[in-house]
Amino acid sequence: MLLRNLIMLLLMMLAGNVSAASEGALLFARNCAVCHGDHGEGGVGVPLSLKSFQASVSDHYLRQTIRLGRTGRVMPAFSHLSAAEIDSVVEYLRSWYDGPRPTFDPSPVVGDAAHGRQLFGEHCAACHGADGRGGKGTGVTLSRPRDLPIIAPALNNSGFLGSAMDRMIRATLEKGREGTPMVSFLKQGLSETDLNDVVAYLRSLQPQADAVVREGPGETELVYDSPNSLEETVDAVVQAVVGRNFRLIRKQYLEDGLYPEDEVNHRQVIVYFCNFNFLYEALAIDPRVGLFLPCRVTVVETDQGVKVYAVNPKRLSVLFNNDELDKSCNTMHDLYVEILEEATF
């Protein structure tokens, strides 16, 4: 169904007969649906078609969120989209909602940030994290549970604070969002002054949030030269893998299954291996890691000698924009380096 809709929209665009909302639908399908659902019903990302969400956010907030993303969260920054394309996506999002589009006074909310910090710890941290950096887990499937049915957004985040005006945050605290765990804190007993204090606390986090810069992804792969023959290097990789509590899955030629058996290059060998406890932990953090599993090392012999290759795991959390992966990816990077260094010693 999604593929058919994409084809129809593409044909409409080629015919020059497409509205901003229709162009936005195509852009949404390409860039957003995988996380937010084909019709904005939610998934990894928040449900965008939810009435209480649409009634509580401005077009400015939607535009800025698309532009800035959420540093270190699953939501990337779509800096490659033009202003006109972002407007088209916003128009498509609004096609799910027939109510008035909120606007907010840009003037700051004044409050006691110190008291707001105390209130945040008492009423907000359970969902948004003690430091406001958001709930954990993607919750893509029921077999990989997350903390809440809807992942609490990161508030101590440059993308959020650069998108949400104080008075939008204030209105959300006041009204809550029906259909999500976010309740009205006025109904929970907080006063108008209390809400102002919480907003002041969140805004006080902006310098800290803006200072967070993600480490560059580094090289795509790890490459080592081996002084030994192809067979000796493959055996050394296997020994290094097994010696670090990984289970050897198989060895195979890189071209197996791609060419007739008598045409396969026997000078290119892949060693597959896995530590299942580590695998399950990584998949629970972000199932997209499965695209790069099981672990593998490739040994290639050329006329210039033998080289050993492995993907650089430090790229994963950067590519997926998920800070939770950093620890696992750094651990895997260090293990790969140990394996490659030992195999090429």
C-alpha cells in the first residue's frame, strides 16, 4: 500500500499536478514514516496525528524540529530539506487535524529555576530522565520493551529547546496530552507559579544542551595489514575471536552465492562470530543494529599482501543518532581493534 501511494505521488509530481500537502506526503513517506508510522500513528517516534499533540504544537515547532532533529536521540536533523520542503511536510502533518493551529507568544516565561528543578525531579524525571535527556528504549516491538508506551522526549536537548517556545512548554504542562502519559500538572495540584518555575528550569538547561556535540563518526572501517599468509591470518582471527568469548558462526568466501562456485575468489574470506548476550543487549537498545550483525572480519589477499577489514562500530550510534548505543559501540570498537591487532601481530 505504501509503495503504491509513493508511485502515485511520484507520477503526480512528474505531471506537475501536486499540492504542497501531497509533496509533503511523499517527503514524509521517504523520511519520517519509518519512525512515526505511515499515517502518523507513532512507532519509534511520537504519534504525530494524535489530536492532543497537534493541538499543542505550533507550525514553528514542527518546522524547527524537522530542521534541528534531536541530538543524540533517534530523531535526526533533516538539514538536507529545503525550507519549502519542510513547509510541505508540515502541511501534510496538519492534514490529519482540522482544529486551529496553535501560536505562542515568543516572550520568555519568568520563574524560579531552582524551585523548578526540584519540581522536575518530583514530577517529571520518572519519564523524562533525571537530567531531562529523555526516556530509554525504542520499543519497536513488544519483545523489546521500552520504559513507557510513548517514549518521553528529551527536554535537555538543543533540538527541543531550539524548537519549543517557553509558552508552548507552559501550555503542555498546564493541559497535558490526552492519549499519552503526559498529564495536566495543574490537575495534579501544581500552581501556575510552579509551572512557570519548571519552564524556567528547562530553559536554564539550554547552554548545557547546546554544548553537547556528538563525536564525529570516524573512519567507516578498521583496516590492518597482516604480515602472514591468508590462511594463517584467517586462523589467527578465529583464535582471537574465540579467545574473547565470541562464538564462531562460520567462515566463508566473500563471493559465495554471488558467483558460480568455480568462479568464486578464494582470496577473500569472511569470518562471522557473535557474543549472544552482547547481541541481545544491543538489539534491545536499538534493533537497527541488526543490520550490522553478526559481527564479521574480512581477510583479503591481493598482490600487495594481506589486509584485514572490519566495520568501525563507533559509526553506528552516530549514524542512528542514538546516545544509548555509544557505550556498546565503543566496547565493540575496542574488541575489534584487539582482535585485528592480535590477528596481524
